[in-house]
Amino acid sequence: MNVIAKSLGSSTHTKHTTCAYCGVGCGIEASINEKDRSIKVNGLAEHPANLGRLCSKGSALDQTISLNERLLEPKINNETVSWDAALDKVANGFKNIIEQHGPDAVAFYVSGQLLTEDYYVANKLMKGYIGSANIDTNSRLCMSSSVVGHKRAFGTDTVPGCYDDFEHAELITLVGSNTAWCHPVLFQRIKKYKENNPHVKVVVVDPRRTQTCDIADLHLPINLGTDVWLFNGLLNALNLQNKIHSDYVQQHCDGLDDALAQAQKSAGDMATLANNLGVNIDDLTQFYNWFCQTEKSVTLYSQGVNQSSSGSDKVNSILNCHLATGRIGKPGMGPFSMTGQPNAMGGREVGGLANTLAAHMDFTEDNVQRVQRFWQAPNMATQNGLMAVDMFNAIESGKIKAVWVMATNPVVSLPNADQVKRALEKCELVVISDCIDQTDTGDFAHVKLPATGWSEKDGTVTNSERRISRQRSLFPPACHAMHDWQIICEVAKRMGFHDAFNYQTQADIFREHAALSGFENSSAANHKLRDFDISAFAQLSNDEYEHLQPIQWPVNNDFPNGRDRFFANGEFFTENRKAKLLAIEPKLPKNLPSNDYPLRLNTGRIRDQWHTMTRTALAAQLNQHISQPYVEMHADDAKQHKLLEGELVRVHSKWGEMLAPVTINSQLKSGDIFVPMHWTAKLSRTGRVNPVVNPEVDPFSKQPESKHTPVQVSPYQAAWFGFVLSREEVTWPECDYVVSAKGSSHTRLELAHSKTLNNPIQTMLQWLGFENEQALQAQNLELLSFEDPALSTYRIALIDNNKQLHAVAMLAPDTQLPERTWLASQFAQPELNDRARMALLSGYAPAGEDIGRIVCACFSVGENTIAKAVKKGCCSPQLVGEKLKAGTNCGSCVPEIKAIIANG
Amino acid sequence: MTAKLVIIGNGMAGAKLLEELTANDHAYDITVFGNEPYGNYNRIMLSPLLAGEKTINDIMIFDRPWYEQHGISLQAGEDKTVVKIDRLRKRVITKDGEITPYDRLVIATGSNPFMLPIEGADLDGVMSFRDIRDVENMISLSKRHKKAVVIGAGLLGLEAAMGLTDRGMDVTVVHNTNIPLNRQLDEEAGSLLQHALETRGLNFKMNASTLALKGQERVEKICFADGSELEADMVVMAIGIRPNIQLAQDCGLYCQNGIVVSDTLQTYDPSIYALGECIEHRGETFGLVAPLYDQAKVLANHLSEHGVAQFQTLPTATKLKVTGIHLFSVGNFLGTDTSESIIYRHSQQGVYKKIVIEDNQIIGAVLYGDTQEGPFYHELLDQQMDIRPIRPYLMFGQALCEAQSEIMTSTTQNNTEVAA
């Protein structure tokens, strides 16, 4: 049924949209209540990506749409201004700098969170009108190595397969991907499929034993960065076992011999190989045998492969194996690049990367002219621009003088992140457009432009399997927010490019984008020059656009209903229509551990947070799973550094440092440590990991080596650890370690510091905003306190005059603080009952049964306890006394005991 | 012939002894002498009686028929006061001249209230707070007079003061330190108590030293060392008790502050035993009910010739019997130079709790406002339990400590299993 919106009564109706987060691109059915601007989200059963499923993050989208943290008005130097003033400032600022220093003195740093239509106009403005290719994207950090790999092998950036392949495969190899946490819905699909088909084998290749290994038949914990050895070894094994698909290779591929020769050379004998990889030789043999014997093989890979100084080579070493066996483009077969962002693929399609031009075209002379003809552009960029890391280096060095950051947070996410700060600090004009007001990057902005966020944005996104879906607005733009494409077009118009950016709707942009994809996209032999072709949409009506159903590109005359797979019969997009196998020489990460920096830092995602947490951290529910940054390390390493679980550790590299608690996890390899990438300076004082990460990049993709940085760790000598839970916002205390997390009715701070507190109870009161105990009276707050000074343990709670919990603060000399979960739940109680109040400072829910009102004061025996004993047969005060001692001392309660017996 | 057991004293210790003896098969012909004309009543309940919360019937433990049913001869009343013990002939003589022989004698004469030896102590309207007669006296005076002074802010004094306040009198408590109930409370708990009682209408004159009581026949005012005076129609002295050892001394039994007894409650005369507030055991005298009960059990055991039990003095917990006031204290709640304290406060709710720890054992506790866990701390104190494993949970009670211990135990077990 082709229904995208249906009414559920006057104020509630539903709309179909897509999730804001990862590259799985799940469909969502949102029930919208316009009155209170709230929604309920459910997985959309009809969407082919998720078939009704949603993960924890997607399910919590309803909690992220409040306007509290939003940027809702344009600001210049943090002063609210009119849109005209802000847009003029940006347009004039860019224009002046371009006039004085040329177009390469400006840059856009954009995001896989933008919709395709936003992305398209940003790319068009920079590459066709400003005349520079200095537009790069945070997708650089996530899949640019895959782009290079695809292009080198296939001629185009083509994902050959689709999700359906995972449900037809007999061997699923997950490489460098914690699918269970990072792409949970796809993981669930694989898990379900494997449950129903027990013969299906799952192999996980990951230095860490992650949750993904729960479904693994085999886990190969290869050493960080050694993927090429593994897949060269596999190619060699395929050859040795005569599994090369000679027909396919002969007809459709070049380069096998060289690739094989190199593979043979680097593989060596199995014992050496296993040793180099750091895996068990039997496991390795098992994997090779399974792969050799299983035609229906899918190999999914993600950041563990891409984020490397040899990321592109890793990708090609995987593609080699699938090309050599012809296992590509057929059901249940193929390599599969899993992208991180909801619209990284859309960004690739419009060409929103500094090393692509547009619509899957690179900067060849032909392409530049072609696009110029299409756009009628006055200032075509003719060559690659600066890519993320280089772009921020150029900003720091002053080559780039104006930068516009859209929907991303590079101060948190780029490697060597303090360099990004330095760069932005020096930059003449920093513009951000974002839906969130307070971000680490926003702190450096001269101009802040309020963009619409998910639930308001409207356009298209493309997921990892090339499926274009509509993301629909559920609400009109909040306050003064504008859609990114509108903001970009307004600036473009003010820069003098009125006609080229005078779109009325996002559908106008989509149609132009579709038309460009089909523009001059046929060879003399009448085959497509470029894989990306959605020319069938060039004439889409507004209504058809509104009702567009999820579809896998290409969508053109040849494939009017889209296309699930590529390359089963070759037809690659290279000159000779053949794929290219590459001879890949394995390389270790750029910076290797040394005496000074003996450990290897690996970074990644956690289950319930997204990127720099600007939105997911708004959802209390998502802050529960893991609420603090952490440094995961093997027990042996922890022991060697004299670290216990939960203690703080400094991680430092040549580039910077961070501070976070230790989590001991011997599923990691000794020598490796893992830190989540998410925490920002807005949420933690010292939890940003990227200042530590080396800014090394892949020479071809320029993707940073975020998975490998040599580091040293040292214990942080904390004098105390503490936490605060408060109904009201709390200013961060002056201490070295602070992490804040939002709860449903409270804010939580985790704290630690190296200096002892003189007056702990009073200090905690001051944290909560009260100079001393007397100051509580003004707000009718009651103080509960607990102290065990000999153990340096101090706890307080504040209760308001409605018996509601107002705040809790606790201090200990070590990490042995009570769990926060139960305490946090008490903020949701409209009134604390007596038992909860008395248990509060224990941090534990009231233990044991409710004994009821005390009847026997001498032995503290309660009414409920006595009544229970009576029911069990204690029918006289004497028997009650024998059983419970009640009434056997002063005896004054005996009449009451008699009454209970009488009522019993 | 059945051996004759004579018990002098029909107070709480005597009654408990009877209860213990009759609960087991004893082989005695028992005679009990009491100088109050009642059966046996719960003296602890005098305060609720004074406050009007209970009646005399409510506080009776054993009424006269009980004695008959159990074949015990009760000789109660002023005339039946034992005035002499004739150890040589093994018999006791009452005021009205009755002579009763014994094979074994138990002295349970209790204590006398201590009266300040000051000018005017013998005036009308000056009394102690010890027995039903005192209570009746106070109730009748409260109906005709307005102003009362209670000397002594101990348990009895405060209970008397509140009782009189409840009966409509304007009552001032006079105390010689700055902390009410200073034997039971530390300064902080004491001040919470004082505040609570003041809220209920009681007045306090603290750090006061009483010089004299003045009046014609009746007491009219009380004079203090600082020169101040208070009008008083009634003065209740509740400043302590002295073991009642007159009879014992007269018959030459060895006494110090009390009648000195062994661990089996035997005096220096092997036929004579003593228990309750009249005794001295290993240098200690007694004023609370719990040790009396323990003594009664030991003595009954001994008299029944089971002969294994020994009395041992343990720290005793105290409570104030004033409705709505909850306090508990046990052991050394003030602490030592080397002790550690764990403190919980919720001042607005009038809650203050302190546990004193030394060498990882509880040595004392004072609880004000929330006394539920008092018996638990008392038990840990008695058992000299190493509280380290439960220290973080201790303040929050037995249930949490047990729940956490279970978790710890099961974790340990799991670990052991893994290790095995």
C-alpha cells in the first residue's frame, strides 16, 4: 500500500520516514502529536532495510526532539541576529575572502547527516560557483577508503550487493565491524537468519572480542592493522585450493596474476602468517577452508578496515578475493561496505567529497566540462580540494580563511582534535549550521545558523545498500530554523548566484540531481559510463517525490524499478569494462608502538550513542547503557600499570591526552586499549579521545588512522571519586574529571579530583548551588547526610517540601560508590515514601520486606512481621514472643500484639 | 517434704523469676512477699500510666488469681513488708510479725529512688517516681496544681515530666548538665530530644544545681546555685536509684553498693540468692529491665538445679517511653580517642544516628528519631562482629546488610566455582 501518512484523529497522524543514525537506513513509522509536538516511533514493517525492526537509538528518537538544546535563532558572536544579518555576514565574508585570496581560501566541512538535497546544493555552490573543491565531509572519517577501493576495483564507487545477500549467504564474514552495536538492525537480521539456518557460518575478524562474536562460529582476533595479510593469505589459499573462478576472471577482471604473486609473497607459510596475524593457526586454516568451500560468501567490512593508513588497500584485498572467485553481485555473494552515517552514500552520490566532482564523476577534464555544461556554472573547480585532515591543517596555516561547518562536530571527531581547535581559533570566519546550540565546534563559531533537525528535515537519504528513501518532516521547522538546503541557497543567492540556487522545494533539487546523474551518461556503445544514474526521477512530480518509496539505484530506463545487485556479469565501469584486482603490499600502521608509547589505542562506537552525542545524549534512556567514557584494557595491562576497574587513567600520545575510567576486558588483546569516540567537551572535561589520536591518513583516501595510535597510560591518583544527581542543572565543579549525562528527570555528574576536600558535606552542597545548610531553607529543602569520615565517605541528599528528591551527591576515596540506577529512578517518583527516603543514602532500593509500623519498639518488630507470624500459627502473645521476641522486653506492646492476633 | 522457697520482693525481677520457675517444673513451695498491695505489675509502664495512656489493669503482669492458680502464696501489702531475715533459723519475719521459714531465700528488694539531701526535701509535694502510689499521688496533685518541677533529665525524669505535661501541668525539667538523657545520648541527639520535648510544651533548665526546696508545709519554690528560683507546686526527684540492701545488710550479708552475688546470683550465704536492682555483680549495679530478666533466667535455672547458666553483664540498650519520641542507645556511644563514627542526619525530620566503631567492631550506638535498627546494632555489638564487610550498608539496616552479604557470598561461591 502506498500510504505514507494517515490520520489517526484530529491531532494525531502518522508519517513514514527514516532513522537519523547509522547507514542501515531503517524505515520508521512516526505517530505525530502536533499539539504537544511529540512523537512515537516504530519500525516500519514495509521498509526493506529493517522490516519493522529498530535499535535502541532509533527507538529513542522521540526523546531527542525537544527544543531545549536547539539552536533556534541565527547568532553572530553568540548574539541573536536576524536571518538577513546572519546570511549577509556569511555571504559577504566568503565573498570578500574569495575576492582577496581566491576560491581556495574558503572551505565547507559537511556531513553524512545532511540530506542528499542539502548536500547537492552545497557541492554545487562550492565546485561550480565558488570554484574550489574545498568541500569535504565527515564521511571522510568513515568510508572514504571504501570509495577508493570500489573505484580502483570497479571503476566506480559501487556497492555491488544488498542486505538481502546476508539472508542468502552460507558464510558471513564480518571484518572490523562491531555490527551488534554499530548496525544493530542488520545484526539482528543476520542473527535471525543464522538461527533459522544453523549451517550458516559467521566469522568475525576483529582484534576485539565484541558483542558481535555472540553469533560467531569463529573469531579471528587479528592484530590491529594486519587485515591485508589476512586477505592476501586468503587469496593465496583460494589459489592453492583451486577456487579461482577462471571464467569470471578471464572475462571480467584484470590484474589477477600480479595480485596473486603479491598475495603469495606476503602470505608465506601458514605458521608465519598466523603468527603475524596473532591468531591461532587452526582458526586461520578453518576460516580459509570455509571461505574456499563456500561459494555463497558475503564479506561485510566497516571502520576497522576503512580507518587505517592502508584502508584503501585493505578494501581492495577483500575485493580481490570476491572478484577472483566471481562471488559478486549474485544472491548471497559479495563484498559489502557498511557505512556509518544515514546519508554517507547520498553524499558520495552528489560528490560531496573534495576528491570527487559530482554524481559519481571525478575531476577529469571531460567531467568538469560536462558538469559545467549541466550547471551552466561560472567557476568550475578543476581539481581535488583539501580533504578533512588537510583542510584543517590549511585552516591552521592560514591558507583557508573561512570555513562553514554543517551538521558535524570536527572538534570532537577529527583526529588530533586539539589541532582542529587551534585551527578554528585562528580562522578568520567560522560559520556553523547546526540544530544543536552548544557544541564543541560551535564554541569557535563567529556565525551560528539554526538548521532544522531530524523530524523537521525533509528530503532523501541513501543507505548502505544504495537504497534511496524519503526522510520526511514530521513538524514544521522549529522557531527560526531553516532547512540546510535553504540556508545554503540563501547564501548562494547573496553571493550573486541567484538563478542557479532559486529552488522552490527540495524536490526541485532532487530532480536536478537525478537529471545530472543521467546527463551524458552513455558511451558510444550505449552502455552506462557511470553506475549512479537515477535519471528516471528527473521528471518526478512533487507529489511523486512526496510519495517516493524506498528504491535501490540505479533507477533509469534499464532499471526502472531499481537494481539490487551489480557485476554478476561483469560490466564494470572501467574503460575496458573489466574489474581490476590489485597487487597489495601489506603495510603496518604508520606509527608503531615504542618504548615511550607502548600501547595501541583503538577507537570506536558504543551501542547507544551516536557520533558526538549531541542528539543521542538528549535521550535519558540512551545514557543508561554506558554513561561515561572509558578506557578498556586487558587485565594484564591493567595489572602492569597498577590499575583497578573504575580507576582513572590518563591516556597520552604524541598528540594529546585524555582521562577516563578503566574498564578491564580481557577480550581485548594485551597491548591494545579501546576508547569510545563519542564523548565531547560539552559532556566531559577530559573524555574526548580524538586529541590523542594520530592524524595519519591513508595516502589515497585520506581517511584517518583512527583505529591505531601508539599511546602510554598512567594511573591518575584521585583523592576522591564522586557523583551528583540533580533535578536542576549543576555547574561543573572545579575538578579534573567531570562527565555529565542527562537522565529522564535529572542530570548526572561523575567527578574525581586529586586534591582532598576540606569540608566535604559543605562542598557537595556548594556543588548543588547552596553556600551552606542555611541556604537550603530559602527553597524549603531538607538535607539528609551520611558520613563515615574514617573511610572518607560522604553522602547527601536534598528533598523538597513535596517530598520529591531534589538532588543526591556522594563522595568516596575510591570507586566504591553506590550504583546510580536506583537513585536516578527516584527522581521520577512524585513523592519519596518513607522506606525509599531512609534507604536513599545507601544508594540501594529498600532491602527486605516492609515490616510495617513498629509495634515492639524494644526489638523493632513491625506490624506486618507480627501479622505474618500470626497467620503462620502464633496465636498468643507468648508464641509471638517466642518467635519474634516481640513484647518480651518491656511488654508494653503486648496489648497491640493481642489486637493483631484478634484481627488476624 | 517440699523445699520452701521464699522470695522477698514482688517487682519485675521477682515476677520474672516466678514466670521462669513456673514455666519449668519446679519442686518448691513458694512464698512471695511484696510491700505493694497488688499482684505484680510492669513498673516500666508507670510512665504510660501517668500519661494516662494505660490503666493499672493494662500494666498488671500477674494478678492475684495467677498466684493462686500456680500454688504460690502471695503476701502483699504494707503489713507484709519483710523486716528481718533470720539466717540462723532460716526464716523471714514480716512487719505484722508473721514468720516464714525458708530452705532457699531470694532477695529481690529492688531499689529506692535517690532523694537529694537538701533543705525542703521532706516538704509535701516532693516525691519520687517509683511505684503506683507515686503515680496516683502525682495524678491527684496534677488535678489541683499547675506548676511542676522534675529534677533529673534521665529516662524516668523525662517520662514523669511528659506525663505531667500531658496531665495539663506546666513542667520544668531541671538537669545538672547541658544534655538531657546524658547517660543515653550524645550532645547532638540530646539537643534534638530537648527541642522535640520543648515543642511539646516542656521547659528545661539545664546546667542547674539545686540548692533547696522552699515552702511552708507544701513545696512552693525551688532555688538554684545561680541564684535563680522557680515556682513549684510539685517537685519530682528522678535523679537515680540506690539498691535496697537494708535487709541484707541487717542480716550481715556481704554488700557493697548492692548485695554482692556470684555469676549464679548466689550471695555469700549459700541459701540466699539475690537478683535485680538490689544486687551488685562484678562491680555493677542495675537499673534496666533487660539484665534483670537475664538474671531471673539464670537464677531459675540454678534453683531448678539444672545449674549450668551463668549471668553475664552485657551492654544494655535504652529507650524513652514517651509516645512519638524514638531514641535508642547502647554501649559506648561517645566513643574513644581511637574510635570511628558513622553518622546519619535528617535534621528536619529529627533523625540522627551514630554508630561508634573501634577495631572494626561496634562499641556503641545512639539513634534518635529512627530506632528501627537499634536491636541489630546491639546484637552486632554483643557478638563483637567484625563489621568490615557490611560497613557501607550498616547505617541502612539489617535487611540491606543481609542482602549485600548474600550477594557477596554468592559472588564468592561463583568465583570459587570458576576457580575450581
